[in-house]
Amino acid sequence: MRTFSHLYLRYSVLPAISLSGVLYLDVYEHSVTGADFNNFIEGLLDKMNPYPGPNSIVIMDNASIHKSPELRPMIEGRYVPVEL
């Protein structure tokens, strides 16, 4: 019996895209956790503006990682509307 060992690198990429291009980006060498996503959002919010300025709206899909109970108040606390 032969066994082969392969090194697989796994990356997870979290991009925030605006009309002007990539606004913010994080790359992880593992699957993204809720804590990782919250840290990503905190970094993203530093690049955003209060509504209704440019880069002022967060739109997320219905992924489970987007449903953290502290996420929406964190975003709305920075005067950025959330659309799910």
C-alpha cells in the first residue's frame, strides 16, 4: 500500500467591494470563524463613511456567518445601514 502526503494550503478571502473597486480585504489561512468575520467588519468600518456618503452601505447575503448577534449593532453604531 502506498500513501502520498500532499501539502494543501487553504485560503479564505473576505472582500468588500464598492463601485470604485476593492474597499477592504482580509485573507485567512483557515476557514473563517464568526470572530474572524467580526474583525473583518471592524476593519471595513474604518474605511467606510456615514450614510449617505460614498461607501456607506453594507449589503450582506443570508449566510449564517452574517447573523452574529453583535454584528448589526456594530455596523449601525457607525451610522452605516445594513441590508440583508
